[in-house]
Amino acid sequence: MIDPHDPLYENIHKILGQKDPDKLGMVYDLAISDRNTLEDLLEGITSDDETLRYNCFKVLLSISEKVPLKLYTEWNTFYEMLLSSNAYHQMIGVKIIANLTLVDNEDKFEDIANEYFALLNGKSLITARYVASVAGIIAQAKPHLREFITKKLLTIDKTAHKNKDLIVFDAIDSFESFFGESENREQIISFVKKYLKSSSPKTSKKAGEFLKKHAA
């Protein structure tokens, strides 16, 4: 563990407070081997300093993507963020927990799955979009939950969000990642067809591309 007074450690703190993404790789490398740095990142993701908060999130997200086991012991930290009324905190919990399902050998996600996907119809459109966009990661990590996840994504039709078509765009992306293995292909196809004439040009285009590839 690095001495907190070590010049390298102090330099890491300077990097996290600056808008210089090219240097975040140094923080990542240190966090993998040094507990103090990792704890600072976990503390920093709720900081009032926007630059510090965002940099800490970027490094932690990268860790969750490349070495998720490094953060698995911090599951409860991200679960608590998931339950926050702060949409930014929710987003962090949503994205990192999705990556942690890849190493979830204790089936912790199964205990929170309903809470997690309830955010599709929560107050924040942004959070709902993130849930829809990472659903495919979870479906691949936990094949036994594919049907459950599919049903949750299909409920987007009933969401109270005015711009639900944007959530659908992300859901189609997730369907793409596990459609070949799904036992609910007909329901997915029927769902996507509804959005061929979406009010969102992006969603309409995405629906058309998906159906061209899979409906035949």
C-alpha cells in the first residue's frame, strides 16, 4: 500500500481534480494495486466537485469493466447508490452493478433484480435509459434471468415517461445482444414493430435495422 504522503499519491489527487482524461490511466493502474486509492475513488464519486466526481466514476467504471472482481466486495456501496434519490448516483449504481453481475457468484443481483428494473419506470428518464442499455450485459452474465429481463423491458410500453421511445432505443440495443439465445423472440419482434414509426427518428431507425436483421 502506498504511503499517503508519497509524491505519487499526491499527484493522483491532482489528476482527479483536473479535466485531463489522458492521465486517468495512471489512477486506474494505482487503484488496482493500492487500497487507499480505491477508497478515495469510492469516496470521490459522491463529491460536490463535478470534475472530481466524474473522474472517479470514469476510473471505477473502467475497473468494473476490466477487473470487476476488484469491486465486487463493494457491491453494497453501489446498491445504496442505486436506491438514492439522486439520478447521478443511481446511474453509477446501475452501470457498475451491471458489470459486477459478470462475477456475481453469490447471486446478489437476484436479490435486487426487481428494485433494479423498477427504475425503468422511476422518476428519472436518464436512469431508465441506463437500465435499458445495460440490460443486455446482465442477460449475458445471467442467462437464467433472460426471460425475466425481457419481460421487464417489454413493460416500457406502459412506463409513465413522456419520452419512452428513447428508453426503447436502448432496450433494442440490449435485445440485440441476446436475441439469438432468447426464448421470447416473437414477443420482442412484436414489441420492436410498434416503434417503426416512432416519434424519435433514432428509435424508428433502430427498430427498422433490428427487424431487417431478425424479423425474417
